[in-house]
Amino acid sequence: MTVMLRNDDMLSETEVQAARVDLAASFRWFARLGMHEAVANHLSVAVSKDGSKFLMNPRGRHFSRVRASELLLLDSADQATLKRSDAPDPTAWFIHGRLHALLPEARCVMHLHPTYTTALAGLDDSTMYPIDQNTMRFYGRVATDPDFGGMALANEEGDRLAGVMGTKPILMMGNHGVTVTGPSIAAAFDEMVYFERAAQTLMIAYASGRKLRVAPDDVARLTAKQWLDYPHLADDHLAEVKAILDREAPDYRQ
Ligand SMILES: [Zn+2]
């Protein structure tokens, strides 16, 4: 007879199921926006209060086909994870597992290589200069890692990235891409979409060859705060995305 141990640290079954659906919707939408790289890149969400247990995409699944039920439930303390028959992608395991373990307040961790963000990450100066409302949203909220050292294949890389990130919600990864964290899936999803949009605007402005009109610090700081204080934006965003998927691709919930 199997004894079911109750784990007081875990979120409720209803909460975990809701997280599965929200994360699956995020994969589908990043695919539609062209922000994915087929079966690479990863999104994860903590499902225990200490952040040690989390959901993440299964290895080898295209973003456009991810379903709620197939998201892997992983434990960052489980050393045998990479030996599982359904083992996750090793680079994702080493980064997301350590970020969730070290940053329990960052409930959701999204790592992508979207085109414009990655182009900005390839510049000598990857600063998201405040030149419009979207770029101003990220003023003072981005840590930059200039020390890309190849693909992450050890815990040390996740630990190093958590250290560089510190208390910032977003990590611009030089020569690589971006990692966004948030207190919820909706929050991280919204940040990621807007970060890529902001990078697109900045890169197109750079491509003009003309001098940027960089906003003064106080204006950029005020606008960033206004974004953070604006009610319901992230939740409304993901709710609409799910409403569209419910009509056009409802299997993401399965
Ligand atoms: Zn990457």
C-alpha cells in the first residue's frame, strides 16, 4: 500500500493545476510571438513555498505544443534528477534549479533568447536606455552579466547567475539572452513580452544611426514606478492570452 505523505510546503493541488495551465499558455504564446527557439529555452514556476519544487518544460517539446499535464515536477534538492527517464534539459536544470533554490521569492523564472533582446545582449553596452515608455519600464530593474562562459553544465553557473541577479527581477545575459523572474507566472510573462518589445524599439532606434533621445533619470525612474503601480496589467494580459488559446488551441490545458 502506498502511503501518501502530505507536504505542508507544497501549494494546493488546485494552485499547482492553475500554475500548469498558466505556464502552458505562456509557452504557446511565446511561440506565436516568435520569441522561442523551437525546443530550447525554458520557463519554470515554483510550486513549494521554499521554491525547491518547481514545474518546467519537458525536454524536446516544441514551445507550440506544450501541454499543462506534461510539465515536469522537479525538486532542486534531488541529485538524481538528470538520471530520470524523463530528465530535463541539463542546462535548464542547472540554471532554473539553482535560481528557484536561491531566490524563493522569484516564483516564476523565464529564460529566452528573443531576437531583439539577444541582439542587445550582443552589444558592448547592453543597457536598456530609457527612450520610450516600454524601455523606461525597466529603468533600474536590470542586472547585466558580462561573463558568458559557455553553456551552463554545473550548479556553479546557476549560483553565479543568482549572485549577479541579486535583487533585480531581470538579468540581461551578455552574449546570450535574458532571464526574467516574477512573483507570478502572469507577472514574469508580461515582463518578458514587454522586455523584448522594449529591446526591439531600442535596436531599431540604434539601427537608424541617429543619436538616441535618452530620457532624464527622474523621468525614467518615475515611469518605471508608474508601470509597477499600474493595476491588473499582467493578470489581464495573461487572461486574454488564455481566452484566445481557449478558442483556438484549447489542448494547452490538457
Ligand atoms: Zn540560454
